[in-house]
Amino acid sequence: MTALEAVAVHLPPVAEPIELVGARLGLTDRQVRLFRRFHGLDQVRVDHDGDLTDLLTAAATALAPLRKNAHRVKYVLHARSLPIAAPYPHNPLHEVLGRLGLTHARAFTITHHACAGSLLALDVAGRLLAADPDPEALALILAGEKTFTRDARIVPDTALFGEGAAACLVRAEGEHDRVLSYAVDQHGEFDGRLADDPELLARYQRSYPELVIAVMEAALNEAGESWESIRLLLPHNVNQISWQRICRQIGYPPEQMVLDNVPAVGHSFAADILINHHTATGRGLLRRGDRYLVAASGLGATFAAMVLQH
Amino acid sequence: MRVRGPLPATTLPRTASPLRLTAAHALDLAGNSPLAADPDLRTFTADLVRRYGLPLDEDALTGARGQSYTALGELVVRQLVDPGRPVDLLVLVYASPDVRPGQAVATQLSGVCPGEPLSFAVCDEGVAGTFSALAVADAYARTGGARRALLIVVEQAHLHHRPHRAARLPDRHSAAALLWETESGGRPLQLLRSANDVRSGHVMGALHELCAELPAGALLVLGPGLVEEAAPGGVESRRARTGSPYTGGWAALGEALADPGLAGRPLALADREPETGRLDLACWAPQEPPE
């Protein structure tokens, strides 16, 4: 079954305090205080000099096993929140392939699941590899985006975006980290510009916890797991308060959830769950055989969860 | 909600694709979308091009030109998908930007498509994107993820910035959609091949090499990306219209599919994305009657 061979992360060197980000966005002092005290945000990682090609190349370059396995990479998928990320016909993804010597691979962007897109990319990559006649074939998933416009900098009253990036090598079969289940729930009725539509924002915020919990429990059920058997929850880094509330609602211990990157990195679009996976393994929070759950939601709206075995 | 468990082991040896092309539909949509007049389009485009130092296209912005991929997609869904035959998977493909660039169109389309399928979009691969979507649909069908899949490719005619170099753009707003089923009937997907980094001057040789695998009697549709290439010898071919760089090949394939005189012959489509040099070929067996 689908396995994550390796995960790497690139965090841009600049960490901007949210007060600076808020000032650029024209937020009031009260709004910024709300982000800091209530949502648990502190700083966001950004790179004012580099472009998307630089960002994704840096993430892939950090993936040490990629160098000696580049010839095995048959598919490259950019899991992206924003449907458009560069002025046509600029194509950062294919520029990355050129820099990495991967032009032999079939490469495309997977989008319209917003920040839940990396879970979808894992599903698509897993299926492409499972159907591929070459059992040694690999897929490379890239995630990470530039905060180039207001909608890519802020979700009103909810999150501030950062430019963390990640890369992940996927194979059809492997000992770890194996994908046991995937659940995804799409709700087009929430598509729209939340910044301009307070009623839509309110409806989305009201429905959010219930829909997140439902998709996580569907993934658990499919994998034959329960909250008691899940060692770790790796959520997307939208903020701390929403996940703490969800933990209270389901009775899951909040200390078994990786939220460290919310204040340290910012909500890095679809890269969050890979960044948090890297943090969890780097800190030794997972032992061989542990089951863990990753969960994300994306504006538009998509809710997704996946159970994996370390 | 769509839920799946562990994927099966790699399917070796590779068996024939379960996907059968059962219907296709293409359309053009005249006029501009009201979304082209949304001031957010100017804001987004200005932010998008800033780093690249590109100017806005004031004529396109003030003229509110452009069409919506949601509008195009909804039209083909309504015209192609029978509510009695729900779809499990919907893949939207585009290369050039939507007039509403931030919208999760595929998610919207899932809401109007019978079956409320898992839906997502594939982009940044030019004309090769639809061949990738076909490979993705094939992979979902092989791994129990889809019994019925809908691929939709869309293109609209206007950019709202001035590109840094000549860019392939359609001369109209169009959509082409292909319906795939795994049960019976239709045309089984027989062949999906590609060659990468095929540079100008080498296209004919690479195309000839790929076409050597075509079954006897196949009719080959040459996509718009092959407009400058001579037709390969030894196989009957016809050309797609070049004014629709991303939908044209699939629309021409749909026309051939609807031609009862071609029902007994294999159909093939080849196209090349000039930006990346990827050359793709797909072939479908003769029409089979439903069981």
C-alpha cells in the first residue's frame, strides 16, 4: 500500500512577527491581538526575494533520497491551494523539474482542494503508482506557495499564511509510513470570498468543526482505528484554538497533537501536514507501528483526513 | 463523502485498462462572464504579475473580457451526464487562467454533477494535462476508485496581463468533456504513451515512433500542438482546429466518436505541448456494444 518514503521541509529564513504582517494587511490592533492571544499565532516564515520556483526547488533539494533516486521519479505533483500561482505561460513547476533534472517525469499541479490538497496528492500519487507496471517507480509531491496577494495572506479572523514548503517521496509499497485510509468531503456551497461575505464566513465557521470531525472519524473507521489507538494528530496549521476546541469535543488529548508550527511558521497552505509530519518524526513523537491521523481543510471547501502507520 | 482504505498492491502484470470511453461532448460559449467585470480580477492579476514585472492588459480588464470555467463546466456536465448514471470521479483540466482565478471550480462542479463525485483540477501541464488526467482516471479505475469518470478540459480566450512571450491562447471559450465507464460498451482505452522533452525538429521522428504501436486501421487525430508537423505516413489522420489549443484535440476526438462510420475502427489522439516538449498519444479500441 502507498508509503511515504521520505519527507523534507524548507522554511524560508525570514520570520516576520504577526504585528508586521497585520500592519501590511491593514489589520487593527485588536485583530492582531486576537490572532496572537486567541488563535496562538506569533510569526510567519516568508521569503521576499525568492519566487515559487525557488521555494519548491529548495524543498525538493532538502529531500536527500531524491538525489540518488531521481531516475525513479515518474510523477511530480504540486499540491497547491491557489488555482493560479504564476502569470501564464510562466510555469514554476516545470522550471523546478529543469533545476532538479526531472524533466523525464510527468508533472502537473493538483488543485481545487485548497489546503487539503496534499492529502489528495498522496491519494492520486498512490493510485498512479499502484497502477504503474514499474514497482520501483516513485512520485514526488511538492507543496508550498507564495503569499503574493491578500487572499494568500489571510483568512479573515482565522489564519495568516506563511511560505513554508515541503517535499515528499511516495512509493506504491513500503514498510512506512503506510496510508491506511483517506476520507474527503467536498462542500461547494462554501466557495466564495470569505473576506467579502460575512454571512458565508459565519456559515463556514459554524459548520467547520462538525465537518472536520466527521471526515476524521470516517478515516478512522475505514482504517479500523479509533481515537484511542491514534498516537498523534497532525492537523493543518490554521490556528491553535480551533484544533484545541475540536480535541475537547472528541475527547482527544491535545498534547498528542502537533501544533508547534502554528506560531512558528504560519499556515503554509497544503504544506502544513508534511511540515508537521517532519516535526513529529524529527522530535521522535512516532514509534514504528504507531497509527496517526492527518487532517486538513481547504477553502472552497474541502475536508480531508488520512490515517497512516509509521 | 468519499472514503477508501489501503490501496491494493501494484497491479502486475499490467492488464488492459478498465476505462471505456462512452460519450464525449464539446461546446463553445459566446460572450463574457459577468465575473470578468469583478474588480477583484484586477487586484489579483496585479498582485500576480508584480514579481514578474509584467503589465496588465487594460483592454481585457476594462472590456470585462473572459469566460468562467464554472459556466463552461456546468454546461458540459448538464449536457453529458445522465442523472441515472452517476459519476464517481470528476477531473477538470485547464492550462490558461480562469476569469475568476481563485475559485475552486472542480468543487463547485461536484455539487452539480450527478453522483457528487470526488473532484479536483489538474493544471500547469498545457495540453499534456488532459492525458495526465486520463492516466489519473485510469489509475482510479484500476484501484477501485471510480466506476464512472468525467474529464472536462476548459479554456477561455483572454488573459488579463501581457505575457512575457508569445503564449498559446484560444480564439474562443470552449469546453470538451469525456465520459468514461468501466462496465461495458464504449471504446476501451487501449494505449497511453508519451515521450518527454521532444524538441522542435525531432517531433516527427518521435511521433512516428509512438504511432508504430497503433493498431491497424486506426484513425489518428492530430492535436493543435502538432500543427506544424507533417502527418505520419501509414496511418489515416485528421487535424483538430488550431484555434482551440487545449480543447481542440478532444473535441475532434468527440466528433470521430460520434461518427457511426468510424465505430468499427480504433481512434487515436496525439498532441504535443510546445512549452515542455511532451508528446502524448492515446488510442481507443473499436466501439463495443453494451452487454
